[in-house]
Amino acid sequence: MITLPSILDVDLNGKVVLVRMDHNVVKKGKIKDTMRIDATIPTLFHIFKKGGLPILMTHVGRPYDKHTGKINISKDDAVDPIVEYLDSKLMLKGMIPALSIQDGLGITDLSPLGKAVKELKAGAIDYLYLPNTRWFKGEETKDEDTDKLAQALANYADIYVNDAFGSWQPHASTYNVTKYLPSYAGLLMQKEVSNLDKIFSPKRPLVAVVGGNKFTTKIGSLSALIEIADHLVLGGVIYNAYLSAKYGINISGVTEEDVAAAQKFITDSKDHAAKIVELPYVVLSSFPDKREEDSWDIYHIHDLKAWDQSEPIGFILDVAAESFEQEEIIKIFMQAGSIFVNAVMGYTDLFPEGSMAMYRLIHKNTMAQKLYGGGDTIQDFGTYLPGIFAQAKNDDLYYFFTGGGAILTAIQNHSPYGMEPVQALIKET
């Protein structure tokens, strides 16, 4: 049996604990949603309770330009708002170490961190919060600089804890650092992996709902998911690609590359074709960025098949709410034992009705385990259905993951332990 080395099983008293969080919640210098921060507070409390001295770190945004190799530094991607939030919420005193930044190279010298750690040990501050990990040279490059950074970080700590379930990519701060420090899973990481196992060993039937902007990025996880799900529902642009590939509907905004990926998925999954749930009613519009009275209408997909396909018929911007009023669709969701949702139904936030109708239908099933993942999915749920969302957060049958991409990566790798940063924690157990 696989088990994760747990932060609960290690002596933290007087130890400097380097903790990788997934606090990637800052956009344009402001926190857009505190959910990911709040989810890690139990781990932080445990460290304080056991006498540990925490150094926290997270990535924010995508400052590293893979084409030029340069790191673009901006206050929009700084961790300052996160520290301000933690200090205010928990009545703590945190500090961001003053590390110099070289233009284009980012942070290359960690030596000033030594002085900050001394202040931490002396009790002058409650915790340190490193600058955005993606400002550090080597964090994402996956070369010798990555190992150098990991080793440099390890020099200032005694123990490493990964509590960043949503940060599934193997970077210096999530993966390489485990080579140089005793490494453990934080409380959130353990909770997320435990709930992820409910997708692999679900209460049946399992209904899986997946959306996204590109079929090419989802084909691996979809191919794995259709093997374990009893019903697979597609939403967003990938549903458009599916309709284009299966029925030859010429839909605006769908690339040839995505149609080809959808066609491959359909061909490879022909033995499981009956599992794919087609949502019959969609919103068709001539404009992707407008919602005017005469600019859109609702159609059945079989009607669209009969149209002239020599030119694009328009944009399918949402799965219409009417789809979730159909007897066969209601039956699938109401009889489900487990429902996994990693999707919004709409192409843009101008049309949320499809997602709202689906979330309402799922909520009516009072017996199923409901597993939600993905920032857009959860944010839309909370924005458009705040009353139901408030109930869901206090319902043991619901679980809201902090990372959508992480879940799909694990599914693609056929295991709740399928992400490389998680594998790094268990490599010696």
C-alpha cells in the first residue's frame, strides 16, 4: 500500500520548515480568491503548534518566458498581497526577504536569506515568505540551474513540506528540492490525494464532466477517464471540437488541430462510445464577445447537422440549460454514485446558464459524492449560485480540489500518486 510521508510524523520543534504552497491566487496585484490560501492554513497551524519555523513559498503567474529564457518581474506577480492576507487573518508577522533581482535573470543570489532566517529563529518574525518562486533563476528551466536552486533553498532549511497539490509540474521548488531535504506531505496534500482516490475507486455509477479551451491538451486525461467513468460529459470548446469531429459541424473558433485531436479520441474510444453523453441543446451566436438580444439562439445539435457546412455556422457559446431538463440527462445525473466536475459549459462568461443548470441538477442528487476541481469551475459555482455553493462547502458529500490541472494529470497517469512532485515524496517509502 502506498502512503505519503506525513508532516504529522516528523518532529518539527525548532526546525526550519520549507513549505511549498499553491497560493497562485494573485492577479494584477490583487487576490482574486482566498480559497487556496485558506486551504493551507491547517498545515501552517500545525507547524506553529509543533514549534516549527516556516519558510513559505509559491509561484504566481507565468513570468518566465520560455521563448526568450527571460524572467519578467512585475508587482502584479508579487506575493505581497498573500503575506498581507495571512498577517491580517492569522494575526501574524511575516516577512519577505529582500533578495536582489537581475534584469532578465531573476533572483540568482539567495545569501541574504541567511540573515532573514536568523531573525526567524530569534522570534523577531513569525514566518518568512519567499518572493515568487518563478522569479528565481532555475525554477522552471529543468537544467543544472534547477538543481542549483533546489540545493540553495535546502541550505536554509531542515525539512521540506509539499502542500501544493495544484502545482503539479516538476520544478525546483516542487520536485528537485526533495533530493536535498527530508520531505513530507502537508495536510492539504494528503487530503487532496485521499479525495482524488475517490475518482479511481468511485461509488458507481461515476459521471465525469470535463471542459476546456483546447482538446489537444485534454486528450490524454480524457482517454484515461473514459476507461474508468460510466458516463463522460464534455463542455466548453472541447465539446465544440467533439461535435465538429463526429458530425462534421463547421463551428467558428474550433481549430483543425483540435478537431483532429477530437477525431482521434473518438476513434481510439470507439469501444466506450456509449459512455459519451451528448448534451442536445446549445447556444449558437454570430459573435464570441457579445450578448445582444438578436445575436444568439438555442438549437438542437441534430438541426445544426443539417445546415450547409461550407462556411462556419457560428460560435457555440454554451450548452443550453434546456439540455439539463431532458429526461435522459436528468436520469444520468440523478442516478450517479459519484460526480467529478472539471468543467464550465460555456465558451465565455457571457453565457453561464449551462453551467448553472448543471450545478443545480448535481445538487439535487443528495446521495452522490461530488468532486469539483478547477479554478474556473469552482469560481463560477460560487459566483452564479452563491446560496447552493455555501451549502455545498458545508456538505460532506462535496469536495472542492484546489487544482484542476493536477487532477487531470493524475488521471492521465492512472493514479492519485501520478504527479511527479507527489512521486518524489514517496520515492524511498
